[in-house]
Amino acid sequence: MSCGLFRHKQGTVTLSCGALLLGTLAGLALFAPLIAPANPIDVNLSQRLIPPFESSALLGTDQLGRCVLSRLLHGARITFTAVFAILSFTVLSGTLLGCLAGQGPAWVDGLLTRFTDGVMAFPGLILALAIAGILGPGLSSVILALCGVQWVRFFRLARSMTASLRERAYVQAAIISGAGTWAIMIGHVLPKLLPSVAVLATLQMGRIVLSVSSLSFLGLGAIPPAPEWGAMLSESKTYMQSAPYLFFLPGFCIFLAVLGGQLMGMGLQKKLDLSRKGYL
Amino acid sequence: MNACVRRLGTAFQTLALVLALVLSLGLALVRGQTAQAAMTPVIIGEDVDIAGFDPALNESPWAFRPLVYNTLVELDLDFKVTPSLATHWEASLDGRTWTFFLRPDVVFHDGSPLTAEVVKMNFERLREGAQKSWLSGIEEISVPDEATVVFRMNAPTFIFDSHLTPPFLSIVGPAALDDEGKVVAAIGTGPFTVESWQKGRECVLKANPSYWGGKPRTDQVIFRIIRDPDARVMAFESGDVNLVSLRGALTAVQRLEKNEAFTILKRTGQTSENIYLNTRRPLLSDARVRRALAKALDLETMIPELLGETAEPGRTFFASGFGAYVSPTPYMPRFDLDQAKRLLAEAGWKVGPRGVLEKDGSPMKLSLTVVANNAENMLLAAAIQHALKAVGCEVVLNPVESAAITEQFRNGDYDLLMLGQWLIPHNEPFTHYRFGYYHDNSTYKVSTSPEITALIDELESTADRERRLELHHAIQDGLGQVMPAWVLFHRNNVIAVSRDFADFTVSVGTWQLYRDLAKP
């Protein structure tokens, strides 16, 4: 009992830290146009490579004299937009298809499971690279590529949980009393699924931030001059020795976003005691 | 007394012995250092590995080939045509017959002699290979004697000696070829022989003691393959390599200049970076628009700020390395934002609601195709995007792979396209207009007009050097009026060397970059 309480409290602290971190970043992203001191794409060649705290640009300027702080703030906007879009799609599609596979006819389950096995046979980032490479560079390509790769995780979770819930007595009772597939899914399965899906979604958040940044770093993501964090890292590679802050700052932002997602996911997991229940 | 003298004598003997020891030790050390200095290999950080031993392969790095092989005629460090395997040559008045007289007593790396038959065999091979387009003008090759090769051309050719200078037309020894005629061994006549090659890692060259130009004083040259420009510079700073080209390393020059252990050597090179404008697209079909947009580019500020010592702002059509062939009339217009706006207004473009110019309901929105993994080009593209925004032209960057950009260029699938000024492999830029970009029968047909095509045709059939220069200038000035390309910058050959090699001379030509290592 006391152990459970401790886990619960620990979960609350971790969850709060993660939520605070992500909330702050999301807030900054949301209000970036209002709080950014300059236009993130405005070039000023006379103000190139000024280190942080040495001019009106608080975090310095980049290789084209653009305000780094403004670019980071707008970069958060791009990253969170991508994360929101990818999570919305993958959570919805993965969960619904997973429920369908777990609850529906055997041939549907077989077809969907074989397909997801196929998708999961490739390392996620490599597959996303291939998809984004075919679609051509751009943030929308990255979003599509990651949607195509990430939904399978939610599918597998939803499918395995649905299959296990299906054997529960109250679900069997609902089946016997003549409830339809959709009614059982919405009324009995989904409410049980949601906490696990929420935890997986928060844990996936950090992974998605990393994937978006990685693809942009490789030149497949946001097209310059868009201030995406991964693209900023890539652009600053050349200046690693002469202006290391250009490399450090976007890297630190990526680290904070990933940490926020991870803490929130872990906190939620502990709070809901899901890992002990064996769902995640 | 005797004992005292004896003791003194012993002391002197001991002192002399110690002195002799110290002296011999010192001498040994000095000799060791001298020997070490002479033995110090030149280790070059290079981005591209050799693709094989065939000098005609396009994939091989430029600067490797002239160290191992020779051509009949070559360009010296100042970009001037100079004898190599041919000591002298002559052309018939009609430009249809070129006779080359071979240097006597030249031997290949395997000891076999250079003969006219070997030269003929090489050109027969080259005419069928990857470089056949460069030799399409040859009708027949004959060998009247052991030391003379005669080329019969199918049309008057007045710069055939320049055409033979690119190292992809190098002569290889007969033993270098396998049964199928492929080059499988590095057997040339050049100043260095290939000692070893580890694919993707390094290639070691050794001085050729029987080199016809005298044994190079550099005993060993090692090409170490480091693909990333910044990693190459880091390897140089850490002492892993002692000579490195700073092409593409944007911040290295400023950093290395501050270090007294290094010397930065710079010389204007032969290549330039351009933006080609697709004159077939409606938005860019008006020469006034192309000129107005060029006026919005402040290259005199942009290039030094962004590229520092590695480039000179584009003013003339070609880099100054081409000497008298470059028209003295500036090609790029001076930066003048007001005049740019005025010209655009004259062409019917009005400022729209978002600050973007509009004409007949169409916004001035252009895509700029650029090589994605080229940091230099991406940096410039972002600056140009911003500069054109100032006159109401919205530019969207289109980063593509380096292989795809050539395809798009060839297919005319672009608005603006940033790429190096290609197809000038030697000191005479005729090929650039004729085979590259500005003739009716050129590869890319960036912009053609009957007048420019006629001038290029006249240049092709003109032998008189003075008239040729006039025609070159007329073509460049004519293109300046049409403005089918913006010359952004002329690339400098910048090399960082450790102090031991401070007397290294940088070449104008890209191919000849490391050729100074061959000096005896």
C-alpha cells in the first residue's frame, strides 16, 4: 500500500515536471509571434555571428545575422505543430484500427497484423527517411512519413488490449446481451484503452520530436529559411568551432522537448500504475 | 709536476671526448632532423577518393590526375598553355591538321618508352570512352614517325592545343590496359607513381625518379580521404594532414589565419558560381526583369561577408584567371535597389497586397533550385531569397540532391538554379558557350539568340587570336544585355599549409591545384 502511494506521489512529481516543461515550451511556441523580438527569417549581414548577450539579440545571431532567440521560438512552433499533427493522426488511426483488429473478424485482424508486422520489420527512422525522400523535402513530407511509421505502435497496443479485454466477463456479457461491435468498442473497450494510449502518446512525443529534428537535420524536413530546430542544427554544423552556441541552443531545445515528453510519459505511467499491470 | 701535467692531459682528453660526443650527438640530431624534413610526406586532405586508375573517369578527383599522368599539352600554374609530352606543335592554316612532336626519352612508370603509336592508341581509346564528346572533332590520327602524331580534324579547329590540356585526356602506358582495353594500373609518365591505394581511405604516391621534368623534391604525397570540409580542416589543425584545400570550409580561413603555425595561400581560380534564369518561364522572359532582379543583389557586401577569402564577388562573366578572354565590361550590374524597383515598375510589375509584386494577377513567385548538401550554396540561397524580397520577389528554396539538379537543369525544370559555371575545362572559354549554355546546339540552352549563336559560330571558325578575343568580349557583353545568368562569385583556390610547406605555389586552374608538388 505504502509502496503504491510512493509510486503515485513520485509519478505526480515526474508528471508535473514534464507537464511544466512541455507546457512552457508549448506556450512559447503558441505565443512566438508575440514574444519573439525579431522576424526569424530577416537577414542582416552586418550583424552576423554575434555571440549571446553581446547585442540586442539576447541569444546572439546566426550566420545570416538572424536573431537566434526568435528562430528558436518559431522553431518550437514548427516542432509542436508537427508533433500535434503526427500524434493526432497516429493515435486516432492506430487505436481505431487496433480495436477493429482485436474486436473484428479474424481475416481483418490477420490482414492488419501482417501489414503492421511488415511496417515494423524496418527500423522506423529508415522507413521514414525513405518515405520523406520519395515525397521530397518539406515539413509536410516529414509529417506524412512519420505518420506512416508511428501509427503501428498505437495499433499494436490497442489490438493486444482489445483482444485481452474481449475475454473479460463484462464484455462477454455485453456480447451475449446482443451489443454490436461498435457499441462494445465505444462503451467497454475504449474507456479501458485510453489511459494506456495517453501514456504511449506522451512517451512517443519525445521520439517524434527527435525524428522530426533528425529528418530536418538530414535536409528532408523544413525548407530553409524555416527555423526548425533540426535544420538549425544542420546549418550551424559549419560554425561548430567559431560559433558553438549556434549548435548548442537548438540542440538544448530538442533535449528539453524530449525530456518533457519522457518525464510526462513516465509520470503518467507511474500514476496510473500501468507498467505493473503489464500494458506498457 | 709530471703528475700534474698528466692529470691536466687527462682532463683535456676527457673534455675533448665530451665535446666530441656532444658535437657528434648534435650533428646526428641535426642530420636526423634534416633527413626527417626531407622525408616528411605531404599529406593532403581530399574530399573525393580516386575512382580507379583511369584518368578519363569523371569520378576521379581533379587534382590527383596531373600528379600521376601527363597530357600532350598542359596548363602551368598560371593557366598558360605549356609543353608537356609534346615539346612543340603546329596547326595548318585551315585548322584541320594539328601536328604534335613528342618529347624524346620519356618513359612510363613501368620503364616502357613513350612513342607516337602509344599516343595514338590512347586517343583511339579516349575517342570511344567517357570523354568522347571532347574529341568528336578528330577525324583521323596518323603517326608519320616514332615521335610525331598528326590529328586530322573534321572541321577547322583553332584551339586544339587547349582542348588537349584537361587531365582526363592523359596518356597511359600500354601495360596499364587489360585485354578489354580498361585501365587497371596507374602507369603514367607523371612526377609521381602510385605506391598504394586503400579505397575510401588513402592513396599514397611516391616521387618518380625517372620523371622527364626531374625527380620531385617531395618524396611522398598521401591523399587522405575526408569527405566533410569541416572535418578536413579539423584534421589539418590536429596535424593529421599538412595541406588542405579550404573549398567549402566557410569559417576555416578566419580561424586558421590566427594560428601562426599555418599559412593560408590564395589565388583566384577558374570557376564561378552562377544562378541560371529560365528565360522560357513567363515571369523571367523579360530581360528588364532579369536585370532588375540582378540589381537587387548586393554581391559586393554579400560575398565577402558570407564566403570571406574563399570567393570574389561576381563582376565579370568569367573569373580573372581567364586573363584576356574576360571582357573588361562588367557583366553583373551594380547594386541599386531604387533602380531595380523602377525597372520592375517599367516592366509592368506593381506591388500587391502582401508586398509581393504582381502583374496580370500573377504574383512574382520564383523557386530557387539549389544543391541541398552544399552549405555554401544554401547559405547564399537564403541571403539571395532575402535580397529579392526587398524588391517584392518571393523566392521559395527548392533544395535537391546534386545528381537531380543536373537533370532538372537539362530538362529546363527550374525558375532559378544555382550551380557552378561548368564546361570550361581549360584556359579558352569557347567551349562554355558553344557546348555548354548559349548556342542553339549547346547542352543546356540556357538562353539562345540568333545573334549570340552567330558570334559563337564565328568564334569557332576564327584563327586570329585578336579577333577571337574581340568575339569573346562581344559574346560576354551580348549575354550581359540578355542576362540569362547571374554570376554570384568567382571561387578562389585557397589552400592551408603547415609552415614546412609555406613556399607552395597555388595554381589558377582547378586541375593543377597540387601540381607545385612536382617541382624538382
